[in-house]
Amino acid sequence: MNTLAALRRIAIPAIPSLGMLITPFLPFTTSPTLWFGVPAPVVWVVAMIVLLVVALRIVEASYRRAAAPQGEVAR
């Protein structure tokens, strides 16, 4: 599938985005829990941001792979 907004290209970054959106509804955000000495919601949001960056990199790589001429390797 070579469309600009393929379902896979939308679904990959949607997972960490939804993880950030549901943060207030997760049970560990209402309790005084510390992960690595930092409040749990902060660690959760940072993890979702890192996952979002990785997901967007995967989507970018799929665009580059689709745009590369046959026989060439996209960087």
C-alpha cells in the first residue's frame, strides 16, 4: 500500500499517543507511586514520548522506502 495516509502509518504513532491521552485514567496516577525516584505519571509520559519519537521514525522510514526508486536503498 503506497498511499500517503495508509492505516499502518496512522496506527503506529497512534498507540503512544493514546497512551499519553489515557494517562489521567490509569490507576497509578492517583496514588503516590515513585518509579526511579520520579512520580509514576512523569515516567509514563516520558516513556510515551520516547515511543512516539520511535514510532514517527518508523513512519518516516516507510515513506522513504516507498519513495526510493527500485534497486536503491533508502537511508
